[in-house]
Amino acid sequence: MAAVLFLSLMTGLFNFRPQTAHASTTEQTRFLQLYAQLKDPANGYFSAEGVPYHAVETLMSEAPDYGHMTTSEAYSYWMWLEVLYGYHTGDWTKLESAWDNMEKYIIPINEGDGKEEQPTMSYYNPNSPATYAAEHAQPDQYPSQLGGQYTAGKDPLDAELKATYGNNQTYLMHWLVDVDNWYGFGNLLNPTHTAAYVNTFQRGEQESVWEAVPHPSQDDKTFGKANEGFMSLFTKEANVPSAQWRYTNATDADARAVQAMYWAKELGYNNTVYLNKAKKMGDFLRYGMYDKYFQKVGSAATDGTPDAGTGKDSNQYLLAWYTAWGGGLGATGNWAWRIGASHAHQGYQNVVAAYALSDSDGGLIPSSATAGQDWENSLKRQLEFYTWLQSSEGAIAGGATNSYQGAYKAYPAGTSTFYGMAYDEAPVYHDPPSNNWFGMQAWSVERVAELYYILASNGDTTSENFQMAKQVIENWVDWSKDYAFANKRPVTDAEGYYLNSQGNRILGGANPQVATVSAPGEFWIPGNVEWTGQPNTWNGFSGSAANSNLKAVTKSPSQDTGVLGSYIKALTFYAAGTKAEHGSYSTLGGEAQVLAKSLLDTAWGYNDGIGIATTESRADYSRYFTKEVYFPSGWTGTFGQGNTIPGTSTVPSDPAKGGNGVYASYTDIRPNIVNDSKWQYLLDKYNTSFNKVTKTWDNGAPEFTYHRFWSQVDMATAYAEYDRLINSSVPTEPVAPKAPSKPSTVAGNQVVDLSWNNVTGATSYTVKRAATTGGPYSDVAVVTQATYSDTSVVNGTDYYYVVSASNVVGESPNSPEVHAKPMDVPIPAQGDLVVKYRTSDTNPGDNQFRPQLQIVNNGDTAVALSDVKLRYYYTIDGDKPQQFNVDYANIGGSNIQGTFVKVDPAKTGADYYLEISFGAGAGSLAPGANTGDIQIRVNKTDWSNYNEVGDYSYDPTKTSYTEWNHVPLYLNGALAWGLEP
């Protein structure tokens, strides 16, 4: 396939962002071209609401059963795309717009429009998170009885998250959205949105996309069975099911979004508003570490009876397949629930996110008290998990479960265990087995390669975490490269087994010699992996040995472009990591770099103007026409497309699968699919080629070319990362830097402090100042860092600043203009008592504010807290009665009182202050001691909004405890520390 230059697209991109002007390498050019193709409206990757589709094409059935669905996976890839666009162009606004869209359409929160999408989460009882229902081997065995066989354990995170954020509304993505409302269910809780929350898989590990029943996530029983909705397909209870909302998170997607924001921060992005959103997402993502019903890890192993968890003992410290939460709708909907998941798959682990959320160098430690430690534990546990699951060849096996067969059954004798969890070759789904697809290898281990590079670049080459990361990625690259080819085609037999030069099947082992034939312009990577045996029971890294009994057979060469992108990034990060560790590429690192470059070059030949795509043979599409979607006997209802389901053309179910009902087909459920432009082609191919006796396609399976959004992003970012990590060390034609972005100022007494984002390739920055907006500007200073303090200013004078970046080639355009007015600042009172402040409240326009405070005694005598008062100054934004709440306090909430005082006349940033005082029960503050957390929440009684922007005591940038003199402290009625407005 000939390469396409896309000159018109590139011209359009550069007209849009003229300062990008020229890309200095082939890989950067290709990244920007793919970016332009993804953003070109004519190519159809985004909906009218700006939501990324799963694919440009619509007739497809995989995880989403229609191409114009979207997934949390797609959104997380979008973040990654915009991070690297920001790095390569200096324009970070696209990243922020993408996050805003994610928050609006796939994170089910009130995003400021007044629509509550988790309307009853406040009723959640963490001491009784959910009612147990067993998982079953076949969809035919559903609905599953809701009952009290096992009492759920306690949720240890809820109180902590409420204390941090003021509520427990989960800040995670729901995994599946019907972007154009193709199903027809609509968005019940936010009808202004076309995109609607939906779900599919609900009936055990065997339920494939061909056997699932799509249903609304906000189910008021308008659709489905009369007075039952869709709930009665999945769970069975004594009473009629209640109207309810329910969401499910795919942990790997949210972790990927956090991973992307980590790289944004590393590559020069510094907007704390969005970095704090990533921290918050990571905070709530911890629910994905917990057992489904908060049962103690490993407690059911011997007798099949789990013990209810009482705290962190139900934490697996691995990213399980999902977490889910929901609650009631309507007048009687005063309830809510939450579950984790008991099954952990290697493909969902994300060591980069765990590092970012736990290490100070990672820079994204969440605000909750135990979050950093949880993620630190998880980082090590994930690396141990990979090490435990690595086969003797180097591939990574499936995972582990804390609920054997989904029902907490006792483990069979001889089952290998990992911290009490049972080995599971194919956790979560079996049709097809979840760890056969090579994509699960490439997606996941690419993140291990990133961590190896990060740690080596930071000089950490001796820690146990580094040793595990290096061992895993080195063995994996050594295995996978033997089955990956550019400009050659591997020789296989009819069943997909690789053959050696003697024509014998390669059934594993080290350093196989795959026979190949010349195939210029082609690339081939593994498609599937088959498994035998199990790993050794885990006893820690120091006591671990190679898994000689765990074998991987690599099969079915593939041209999956999305997997190719992840695979190239794994090779690239590994190669760069070896150079960071040793100063030059290791032998294997050099081989990885060369293979990555060859694969990138051959992949470009498959660019058809819409993206990089190959033709796929879809033998599984015969299942569009088979009857295999199970409905219990007597169940009938209405689908969103107006049809009655299961309909009249059903067949009896198979009694051997444990059910009593009927089977319908994909088209019986979703009749609108027959209107698809590709349907007639598929139907004709089925009628002329599919042999219903042998179940084979006698005249060839149908073929499709798909442009999946995530796949295109994986390829685009592969070019970008190769350019960043490999080309950055190769001499290239230098170019002038881009304009600095996100300049900001902080004015003080005879000083203005400036900062801006780092610019790639810049060696210096010129700070320019004017007396009027728009200039003319005069040079003030030339600096090498992205900060400057201008002390040649006069208080009370307006100043306007821009910054340019320079290198040996030339100077960039100016940054956007920023303004500052230095003022004579009163000297704060200084004393032995100090107030520290932080906030998790980065939404200044909601209906409450939540300062978190500590008092520190730096003196040498104890102080009675009853003699102390604090003042928090703010604007009320509509004078209404207010309520004072203490969400959490180490010294006891009952010992803290709050009084609202009107400031008259009002001052800048303050027309009220909250006076916080302490009762005798708070005791004394000893020398060197602090009060611990005092977490305050204030709202108006009518729950109208505040506007905290500009409030004197509010600072959204202070997300960790920092001395803050804008919350003054009074001792025995006299100002003892801080500054009044």
C-alpha cells in the first residue's frame, strides 16, 4: 500500500497552529499528520457533541457492538493523544478541552449544569455496600438470586473520600456510551445530551458480545419488561425491581488517563486544575483494588466461605476488571450501593499510574489520607504480579481471582496462589479467552517498559521495583521480538502455528527460529497466545524462580495496527530505558530500537488518508445470524429501537447450559443494524459463503477495514514517542522553539513573579514588559528557567508581560499576555502558632466550600485550643442562611464550632468570614504538635452556589498542607498569626 503525504491536511494543521511550522523528523511529521487526520471532521472520528467514536465505521461487533459507541478506553487514549500534541506543539488547550468533554459526557457527575447523574449516592451505607449475587458459568443461569448467603464487608474508603471531597460521588468514567443514541434509550438524567450511558455484559464470564443484551444505565423501567425494566434479566429478588441508575468503570481506562496526565506534567504541563482532576480520579480508582463484596483476600480459599472485610484486608492492591456503583430513582430511591471486582487481569495493570499516584517524583499523589500509601503498595504488588505470571518464554499469563468461579468457591487442590488469590488463566471472560489476544500483552507490558525507563532516568537502578520492572520487560521483549517482522512474512500452517525452516510447529521455548519469506512493506506481529500449566505459588521476589511449568505458545500472525502501536511503544521505551541505565543501548535495547523503527516505517504504507488501517477477515461475523442471546422463559419487553424482545423468531435454549428459556439473535435484539450501509454486503457474503453444516466460510470470510479511534491514537503516539525518546538523542536539523504557553503572574510588594510552561528545544526565555495592554514591550530579562521575579516594579502600577523562547535557530512568537499590579502588602503577624491550609475543592462554582486546616505549635509551651480562633474569609455570593459542618477532625468534630460573621464594609475577596473556635474538649496543643486534619464544609441552606474565585482565603493551588497567612489565627482575641484582608 503506497504511502500518502497528506499535504493538504498538513497545510490545514499548520494554518491552524502556525507556530508549529515545521516538523524536524519523519516521526514527528507523521505524528502531526495522523493527528490532523483524526481531527479532520471529514474523516468522522468525532460526534457532533465532540465525543470520540469507537470507530469511524458502524457495522462492527467486538467489545462495543456498534462502531458509533464510545468507551472509557477511547477517552483515555484521547488524553494521551493531546498530551503528546501539547508536547510537540506547545498547545495544551486541546488536552484541557478533551478532559472537559470527558467530564461532561462519560464521567457521570454534575459537571456544573445542575444535572445530578449520581442522584442518590449520599444514601450509600459503607457498612453494607451491596447485596451478594453469585456469578454463573453460563448466561442461561441468570438472573442470579440476590440474597444474604455472604454478607458484604465494610467499605474503608467512603468516609475518607467524603472528608476529602465533600461527597462520595464517584469521579470515574462509565465504560460505555451510546454516542448517537442508536439504541434509543436516551439520557434520562441529562436529556440535553444525545450521548447516553448504556451497558452490555452482565451475565458471567461466558457472556460474549454476541450473547449480551444492551440496556440503559439509567433504568426507570420505560424500556425492558413492564414494571421490571432490564434488571430482571440479571438479578432476581423477592420484590419488583426498583427504578435505578448504575455505572461500571473499566479500571484500565481511568488508569491510562492518569498515566497520560503524568506524562503531561513531565513534559511541561503545569495547570494544577486539571492535574488535580487526575489526582481525584486516581483517588476514586482505588475502588478497583477491592474485592467485589469487600471480602477478605484469600479467606474463601480452603472452605469456600469468605470472611467479610473490615478495612484494607479486602484490598487486593491490583487493578481488578471493574468497579460499579448505583442507586435508586424516583420517590423511593433513597438507597445506593457499590461493588469492586474479585478478578484481576494482567492486561489491566498500570504501574505508571501507580507510580504517579504514590511517588513524590510522580507528582500526582491524591489528597485522601491513605491514597498515596495504597498506590505505593499497589505499585509493588503489580510488579510482583507480572513477575509471578511471566512464563518461561517471557509472555505474561492471565491473572488471579479472589472469588473462584465467581462464587467464592474453595480452590482446587494444587492451585497456585498469589497473596491468597487463585491463579486464573483467563479471568473475566472466556469467549474468546481473555488472555489469548496479544493486545493484552502489548497494552500492559508497554507500561512496564515506561516504568523501567522512568526509574532508570531517575537514577533508580537498584530498588526491588526497578529489578522487577527490568526483568519483566527484558524477558518479554526477548520473547516477542522473535515473532515480530517488518518487510518479511512469517511462515505458518493452516491453524496459525509458526513454523521453523524444517516445517515443524514452534510450540514455545527460548529463541525460536521462525521461517519467513520476503514481503516488502508488510508488518506482522503475534495475534494470539495459548497457555499450559500454571506459575509457582508466589513467595516474594527474592524467593521467586523461573516458571518452568508455565508455557506460552505464540500463534496467528496479525496486522492489528492498534496492537502494533502499543508494541512499538514498548520496544521504544525499553530501548530508551537501556540507554538511560547504561549510557548506551544494550544489545537487546539496540535490537528493540531497530525493530521499532522498521515497524513504524512499514506501517506508514498502510495510511489510506483516514488513518493507518489493514483489511481484517471476520470469521466470527457468522454470529450476527445465530440464535444465542438468552432470555428466561416468559421474559418479554421493549427495546429502545421500538421492537419487542426477544421477539417471535426465537429458538428454545439448550437445557445443558442450565436455563429454561429461548435464544434470539443479534438482529432480533437490534433490528436497526440491517439499515447499515455494510449490512447487505455482510448478508450476501453469509448467504453465498458460510457453510451452516461445517460452520466455515467456504468462499472466504467477510472482510472489513476499520479505523478504530484507539488504534489510530496508538499508532500516532508510537511515532511521537519514538521521536521524543529516540530521535531526541540523534542530531537533527534544529528548529526555532514554540511560543511559551500558560504564562501566569503573582504580584507582591514591589515584585511580580512570573511562570510559564517549559518549551521543548528552548535554551532561554526573554521576559518582556509593557505599560499598556498590547505593548509595545521592552525586554526585561533573559533567563534559562521557566520562572522570573521582576523586582524593577513600582507598587500600584499596572504591568503587562509576554515571554518568548529562543535557541540557536531563532526566537519564538510571544506568549499570550498576562497582567500584574504589585501592591504594598501588609506584614503578616508572626507567632508560635501557625495555620496550614489545603483544599481538594478545585470547582470554585459549586454549592459548598471545603477548607482543610491544621494548627501547628512551633513554640515551647502548650496552648489551650479553647483560647484559639481562626477566620476563613470569603464572599457569600447571595446572602442566604448558611450551615457549618465538620466532615472530619482528629481532635473530634464535636469540639469545633463555626460562626458566620458579615464583613461590613466588605473587603476585597471577603464580605463574610467563618470564625472557627474550639471547645474545652479539644484539649491543649503541645510544643511541636499539630491538631491533625480539620476538614470543614460550608453550604447555604438552599444549596445555591458560591463563587470562590478571588475569595481571600481560598487557594485552589494548595492541594497539600502549606502555611497560609490568609487564614488568620487569634489567641485570646488578639491577632497572633496571619493577615486580615
